[in-house]
Amino acid sequence: MKILPDWHEPYYNCAAAYGLMDKKDDMLGMLKKAVELRSELKTTARKDDRFEKYYEDPDFVEIVGTED
């Protein structure tokens, strides 16, 4: 992320890893940054099994929105 700070993938993958480790605040921070860099990730995150336990979480929904 230091080398390519505007590349969305490292942020998204870190968000997924933090989510799986039950580190919600870290997950939300990384996911927010990933979505800021590439808004299409909202849809991806809503369907990504790695975020399944957060699908109904209001903080998660605030970042990714609801189904289009």
C-alpha cells in the first residue's frame, strides 16, 4: 500500500482478512478506503462470502449500501 497507495486491491484484501479475524473496526477502515478508490467494490463486498457475517451490520451497509 505504501508503493501503490491508490490501488484498491490491497485495501480490499486486508478488509476481508480483518473481517475474518473479527477485527471489525480495521475491516471497516480498509473497506472504506477500497470503496473510495473503486466504487464498484460496493457490489463485490455485498456478495463476498468473507463479509457474510457483516451483511446486516449497519456500519458495513453504510459503506457498501444495499442491493442495486
